[in-house]
Amino acid sequence: MKTDEIIFDKSYDFRGLKCPLPVLKARRALNNLDKGQVIKILADDPAANLDFKHFCEVSGNILVNNTEEDKNLIFFIKKI
């Protein structure tokens, strides 16, 4: 699925932040959403791929999609 085809409710730019800040900020953002809503996250920390995958496994949220475009990591997470 192309990232421009994914419908999301809010977008956050966490570029420039290092582990664990992107995941901590994502958790806070998800706390303010209703179940079923999706956030889009931009990050550039190389550890973010593993961090967000683990975060979703532990939290029960769904990592809808993750990709890399122009050295930016893009994550779509659905709140459960």
C-alpha cells in the first residue's frame, strides 16, 4: 500500500529526536485519540523501525504501514 493512499487522522513530525523520544511522544499522541483512529509519524532515528514495531506489539496497537522516503521513516499506527 502506498503511503499516499493511507487515511490518517493526525500527523506528527518527530524528526531530529532520538530513542526513546519518538515512541514516548507517539504513545502520548495515541492516548488523545479514539479507538480506530490512525496517526502518521515522521522520524529519522535509525532505531525507530525496531522501536515502533516493539511498541505496537507491547501496546496492542497496529502498525498499519512503515516505509522510508527521502531518508525519512514514515509510520502509520492505528489505536486499538
